[in-house]
Amino acid sequence: MSAYTRQAMALLFDRTAKTYDALGVDFFGTFARELLDRVALVPGERVLDVGCGRGAVLFPAAERVGADGSVLGIDLSSEMIERTAKDIEDRGPANASVSLMDAQEPTLDDAAFDVALASFVVFFLPEPIEGLRSWHRLLKPGGRLGMTTFGDDDPRWAGVREVFKPFVSPELAWTLAIRASLFATIDGFDRAVESAGFTGVTSVERVYPVKFADPGQWITWSWSQGQRMFWELVPEDRQDAVRRAVLAELEPLREPDGSVVLAQSVRYTIAHRG
């Protein structure tokens, strides 16, 4: 990803920050809870939350490490950081803080953290291996890294993805292939994590049913997170047509109650700094 698109990504998430993970769809919070269970935080640990967004990982992590521990969230989006800082102020966890910072090149001290967490972040990095090496550097010996990445797409939703494909430029083609190459298989990704210096790398994949009240709710929700990128690639004079095409693809997927369900595959990867 070029410097331009890195900046564009930050601005994209600036625009999603107000409604990010706040539209009544249980998505990032579900995956955060399982990630924290798998990484097994204990009271008193110092935690880095890479790409913290609006705090789906940060707030429950702060609760688990307790008053003697701490959680620092970093994000490239200034709007995410501003809003999450306000959330911290309002909700009051004294052991949580946030800072505007590049996930691939965090300007933090070596061996400063017991645990680094990165929920749906690594595939956005220009150079994922370099990011992994940076996170390795930030961990104390014996420290742990916990990550989530997306697994295979729900094949029933392939038509929705096809609707957007004509609008994706070559520069952004990587956004349609984040499961290719480095992320194509669990074994391949585990080897990549090992190449960054980690040991004891293990990954598991789980599939979750994510329910939307109706196709229209999915569209509203998709504007509130990374999918917004694809909507914004559609010219204004084509927006209505694309919306109708998406609704047409989702209509046959309706459940008897009118809802639509996305089978979301998520990979959990745990690794250690030797």
C-alpha cells in the first residue's frame, strides 16, 4: 500500500468513526471476547492494542488486566483516537489510554509490553511482515501476540462482492484479495508469523452467524466500517443502481423473519516472543 493509500485508509476510518461498531450488530465485540479468552490476559499485564478503533478490544482488555495493568491503544485514524479517548474519559478505566500512531511502525520502547493484540489489522499494513517484526520488538521475552484475521468469505454473499468489483482500481486491488498470498491459508500465515521471529504460533478458524435485521441494515452497517471503502469507489451517479443491485443479491438470502445472516469466518492466531 502506497503512502497515499495509507493516508487514504486513515481518512476512511476517520469517516467511519462516529458509527463504527455502534449500529446494534454484534460483530467486533464478539471476536474481541474470544481473542482475549485465547490470549489469556492476567491481572497486572501491560497490553498494546494495535489498531484499537473504538475500543472493542481495549475496554474488555483493561477490565481483565485490572488496576495494576494497563492497555495502550494505537490507531492511524485521528478521529478514532479522539472519540475513543472521549469514551475512556466518560467510562472511566484509569488503566486505558490511546495514542495516534502507525501500526506498522509504532514509536514505542522495545520490550515494553507483555501482550500485543491486533484485531483485523495486519492485512491493512503496507508490509505485514515488517509490522509483525515491530510488534515482536515491543514485546518482553516470553510475551504474547494475539491476532484476528478474516477467513474464507461466505460463498452465499459472492454476488454482493461482484457488484463492487468493477469499481475497484488496480491500486486498490489488494482490498479484494486480503486472503490471498500471505493470508491464503492458516499454515502459510503461521509460517509468516514465525518468519518475524515468533515461536509457538497456533491458529484456529471459527465461523459465526452475523445477523442483520434486513438487507437495508447490512447496507447501513457496511458504511460504518471498512466496507465503506467500496461504496465510496462507486461514482455518485451510480450509487442508487449499486444499492439496488446489492439489495437484489441479498433478497434471496432472507430468512423467514426477513433477516439476512452472514457466515463470518474468523481466524485467531496466538504467538510468543521467545
